[in-house]
Amino acid sequence: MKRSKKSLTVLLVLILIICMLSACGQTPASSAGGGYTIDNIRDQVVGLDEKMELENGKKIAVTNFDNAATTPALQPVVDEIDEQLKKYGSIGRGFSPKSDYSTDLYNNTRDKVLEFVGADPEKYTVFYINNTTDGLNKLASALIEKKSDLVLTTRIEHHSNDLPWRENGTVIYAEVDDQGRVMYDEIENQLKNNKVKYVSVTAASNVTGYVTDVHRVAKLAHKYGAKIIVDGAQIVAHRKFSMMGESEDENIDFFVFSAHKMYSPFGGGAVVGLTDELMSHMPKFYGGGTIHIVGDDWVEYAEAPKSYEAGSPNYPGVVGLGKAIDILEEIGFDNIEAHEKALNQKLVDGLLKIDNSIVYGDTEDLSDRVGVITFNFSDINSQLVAEELSHTYGIATRRGAFCANPYVWRLYGLPDEAVRNFAECSDMNTPGMIRVSFGIYNTEEEVDYLLEVLPKAIEQAKKTNEENFGLAEPLY
Ligand SMILES: Cc1ncc(COP(=O)(O)O)c(C=O)c1O
């Protein structure tokens, strides 16, 4: 009797220990918990081994260096979307347990986004968007009240952070320096000499990868009474980003980013903005979901963020965004940054050894660049090289002016009048560059492969030029 009581106690203690251990290992709803690291994340990338047919009929897995355009999805993100679709019901409109569940998840993800960018929920709110372009257009249509409202942006920007401001307001620009970096003095000069309402800058360039010191810009903007909007498309998956600066005047007022550039499929993205500012404006997108009540000829609109989300929401996009945030945070932005820097260095070193190469931006100091390297060869058309890399070697790059035309012309040294001559030209006959952009899963071996085949691709491109185009002075 005595012995069995003792063994019962031992058993109970054991059960208790097992329970405690399994509780420790349990994944809290808000974290990835998959043990993801920069070294093992490659195993989680959807489609990396998928064989695609090349022009020569060979089937190989694509080496993807086009992550600045869009990133492949991560399997745990896809799994999470699959899982949550089982409980999917209409968001914010239905009366059902599924509708309640998905509405909660949809709204709770706003808190996750706020936390991700360090924004105070008392002051900031989140509205969901289709992508960064959509977010910047919505902001421009809401914040700009009249055509004469002045917006200051820079010459480093993607068209999506330029054209919406041009179309809604009046834009002035701060120039870039000889290396293509944003000039902060120029920003201050423009602010000093003009009554600027909004400053809108990118956090990282999709052409050179330069990271902008947006908190420094915020301080300048606020000093001269302007608000600041940050295009976060190229920063969210690459560096830890906080909307909060070291002091209040360095805080960012609006931050915009896309989920499809952070390993989540189905598009989506978010604008994080000052609640009061968003409440006192309305974007020019109207319809279902944005109202309190509508009469025959009157409308009572809802408050932000609802007023910014016209139409049925993109639930899979929001679920994917939440999971992608968990995974990137688990991997750690310090690790992502170190990884990208190593790849950047290897690629730049290798490119500079190839005859007639031109690498854009500062190649001596790569420390303020995310994983984006853009280059050319002065003796061959870049489109022919990019095509050769794709068709013969299955290497995905991007060639062109990357939706940042004014910046690319500056890096080229082409004046605006000269660019006009290309307005009627085919893509191949319009100047362009080749861009390699890295994701968390790219490897040094992949960079070696690119560097190994590049000279062969250049030779083949030269032959193609001679046989088919005969461009005497190929535009690179
Ligand atoms: C710096 C920058 N801003 C904005 C965008 C637009 O993003 P999206 O295509 O997701 O709207 C991009 C896309 O490449 C970008 O690189």
C-alpha cells in the first residue's frame, strides 16, 4: 500500500513535468514557433525545386534573383491561410460563428501590424490595401485637398511614390547625389523655401537598395510643419523598421507596405497612419463597408480604418500578412541584414572583376544598402544579357528602369531631354539595367552560379546581337 502511494506520487509528478514541458513548447497564437532561421528557411520556400522548361527544352529549377519585384510564398504562410479558410466567413458583415471568428482574426491582425512597426495603438491605426501602390494612391487621394497642396518627394522614388502625388497635388523634388543617395540638405532647402504639406520618401530604393534615414527626414519635415509618409515596400522584409524615432519629432506619420514582398501570397498590405489624420480625411474610394448609413441623397461615412476599406476584404491576404510577420520576426532582422550584406558583397566583388561591368551606386561602402544590386556591361545590351540568363540558365533577374525612371536616368547620367528621344522606342532600345535582388533564402552558391555563367551569357548575347540586331553601339 505504501509503495503504490509513492509510485502514484511519482506518476503525478511525471505527468506534471510532461504537461509543463509541452506547455513551454506550445506555440502562442501570435508567433511562428517553427524554429525558422536564416539557415533553414530555404526548405520552406514554395516552388524552389519546381522545374521550368527553358528555351532549349531543358528543365531546371529557377534561380530567383527578382525578390524586389515579388517574393515566393513560404509554406507555413500558405498552410496558415489554408487552415484559416476552414473558418472563413464574411468579414464584418455576417451573423455566424465563422463570420465572428474571421472578423476577429482580421481585426486582431491590425494590432500585430502596429506592433511590428512599433506604432502606438493609442495614436495610430491600420487599414489594409492591395499593395503599396494602392496604399499610396489612397493616401494621396485622401490627404491632398487641392491641386496646389505641396508634396516634397525625392528623385530616388518608385513611380508609385511619385505619380499619385503628381496627379493629386503639386510635387517638388529633392535631388540625389552623384552616387545616387538621397540628399538631406536638399530636403531641408526645399522645406525651408516652400510651404510643404507632406514629405513622402522611400525607406529603401528598389534600384540601388539604399536605405533612407527616414527619421532624419521626419525631423526635418516636422520642423517645417509638414507630415511624413514612408514608402516601406523595400524595407519590410529586409530591415527592422520602427515608426518611432529617438524623439517624438522623428516619428513617422504614415507607413505603407506590401505583403507580397514579404513572402505572403494573395497580395495585401497595410497603411499604418495617425488615427486623427486618417479620421479627418476620406480617400476617393466609395462603396460597401465604408458607411454608417445612407439616405436618398445623403451619406454618413464610417470612421477610419473602415472608411479606407471599400469593398469586401482580402481575408487570405491579411492572414498571410500576419503569419509572414511572425516568421520574419522569428528569423530576426539582424540575421536577415547580415545575410544580405554577405550576398551583396560577394556579388559586387564578382561583378567588378568582369570586363566592362558597371555597378550602380556606391560599391566601396555597401553598408546602407538592402539586397539590391544593379549593373550593366558597357559593350552589350542589357536586355539581351537578361534574356540569355533566363532562357539558357534559368536565372531570374529584372531588366529595365524598374518603375523608377527619373532615378535610373540620373544613375545613367541621361538628361531629361535625351530621355524623350526614347519615348517611341521598344524596350530593348530604351536604356535599362539588370537588377539582382535577394531574398532571405538565396545562397552564396547561387551567386557563384550567376557569376560563373555571366561571361558565357554575355558572349552569347553578343552573338545574338550580331546575328539578329546588328546594333553597332548597343545601348546597355
Ligand atoms: C520602393 C517601391 N515602392 C513601391 C512599390 C510598389 O509596390 P507594389 O507593386 O506592391 O504596389 C515598389 C515595387 O516594386 C517599390 O519597390
